[in-house]
Amino acid sequence: MSLNMKTLTQALAKTAAVIEKKVQTTVQEVTGPKPLQDYDLLDQIGSAGPGLAWKLYSAKSARGGSQQYPTVCVWLLDKRALSEARQRAGLSKAAEDSFLDIIRADAAKLVRLRHPGVVHVVQNLDENKNAMAMVTEPLFASVANTLGNFDNIANVPKELKGMEMGLLEMKHGLLQIAETLDFLHNNARLIHRALSPENTLITSSGAWKLAGFGFAISSDQTSNDLSNGQAFHFSEYDVEDSVLPLQPSLNYCAPELVRSKSASAGCASDIFSVGCLAYHLIARKPLFDCNNNVKMYMNTLTYLTNEAFSSIPSDLFPDLQRMLSANESNRPSALDFTGSSFFRDDTRLRALRFLDHMLERDNMQKSEFLKALSDMWKDFDARVLRYKV
């Protein structure tokens, strides 16, 4: 009898657990992933990630109380809208599933990577059949948005409309990205492989940070070990795959990734991407604008002339040429790039860097710096003054 009673108790407990799980699943399907339950969305501030598939919202905790950030950024991906767009484009369900796996891989790496130059995750990715969501530190927008790409933004914020970023802010941002790459390459032992404006984020305090780690691989991976990823397959004709990009944007991709039949890449591949990003920011147009057409990409690379760099500052030109070399052994390391005269010789940038590390300075250093800053502040543009000074 006692055995039967024990069996009955276990059966009831198991049934209760199943019921509880079904109730939780039903609640989640009605209310959405956990971040949408825990945070109240305010305004959409931008879009980010591969194909700008993520919508970015400023948000506040629905429960009040003390939080690490007064406001946060909720990343929301609408699976239903994505599926409808996929069907309109005539793409397969397998392609959609593969794309969502890339998103999941990115979110998993973001949680594990702890560095000031990597977007900080406040609440991990959660999903149901209709949506994915995660929560990060407060953001301003992606760099793609600041360059005028407003895909997947319903109402473009006034701060982004007609925005023109000053050279000082670009320098400050590029220097931060180079420092983050130095950490990824030499400490985390990772190669990003998909560095682009869509995967570069600007925080609400003006810091530039990396996301978009869905294509990242270990730098310890050997050329014949494809366990961490597969080779990219770019088309030889114009392709509009912005709905479900299953490889990095060709416009920012290193030539060895385009030509190679393996997934192997070196740290120099990321340096090429930074060079493309720097060019786009300063020239206000992409160096490669090839609609994911590999023939057009290779043609542009083969016939690059000095004329294409006419808008590039003279103190950046030599370094940028090395970064964009088709021969990866000619490219500088991320650490080398941080020592470029493009950064080193700008007194305003040095002032911003002091502000970045203000809390680490002693009172005498702070006092002397603030005296010097009083004569310098008029040289900063409005955005830098608002975010940093």
C-alpha cells in the first residue's frame, strides 16, 4: 500500500510539473519572451545585427526598484514578420532556421564576453514561436543607422535624421573598436569575421561597442578544422539577401574570406573590415558597394586607385592602405592601428581618452585636465559635448 501511495505521489508531482510547464508556455505565448514581461518598451531607437533584423527599443523595468541602468535597450526580433519576408523573397524555411541559429550564436557569445568594448547583456536571449528578445545596456543606435541606413525602423528618431558625425567622434569610435579587437584577438582568442556598421553599436553615453558574433570563430582553429564554422559562399551575380543574410556583408569582408574554400581566417581579416568601416565613415560612402556580387567585389579590389582615397585624411591614408591590402600579411595588428598618428596626434582625442578613464586619475591630474579643458571645449562638436564633455 505504501508503495502504491509513493507511486501515486510521484505521478501527481509529475503531472503538476507538466501542467505548470504548459501554463508557463501558454503565458509566454500570450505575453511574449521574458524581456517583454520584465520591461516596458518606450520608443524604438534603431535597428542592428545581420540584415538589421533586430529592432532596438529604449525601455524601463516594469517592476521598478533599483536597477543597474535607469533605462535599458530591449532587442526585439519579430519571427512572424521575418517568416513573411522570407516567403515573399522566395527563400526556404531552412534558410530562416539557419539565420535564427546565427542570431542565437551571437547572443550566446555576447553573454560570455565580458569587456568594456563588447555590448553588455543585462538579460539573456529568450524566445517563443513569435519573437526573440534580449536586454542590453542603453544604446543610441547602430553605426549603420548613423550612416543613414534606417531599415527595420518604423519611425526614424529625430536624432538620426540628417545626422552628420564629426571626425573627432569617428576617431574616438574607431580607436575603441581597435582596442576591442586587440582584446578579442589576443585574450579571447576570437576572430569576429563580420565586423560592419550593423554590428557596431553606439551606447547612450557615446561609447562604441561590438556585437554580431554569430560568425565568430576561435583564432586557434586550424585551416583544416571546420568544426567552428563553414566557408562562406558568395554569389557571382547581384543578390538581395538582406532579409536573411547567412554570411557576413560582402562590403566589409576580407578577400581571403571571399576566396577561401574553408572557414579559416586570421586576425588580419578583422583589420580589413575595420579599414572598410573607417573608409565608409570618413568618405561617407562604402568602399565596396557590390550587392553581395563577388565579381563586382573582386573588380573593385583589383582596381583600387589612390583617387578613391582622396577624401581620407593624410595621417590615416598610409595605415588605411595597409589595412586594406589584399595581402593579409601586410596589414597591421589591431594594437598597431591604435598607435596610428591619426589617433596619436589629435589633442582633442587625447582629452576624450582622459575623460574615458577619469575615475582612474588622481585629484591633481583631474584638476590640471579640467583647467586645460576649459580652453579646449569650444573645439568639440555638439554631439561630443553632449555625450562626453
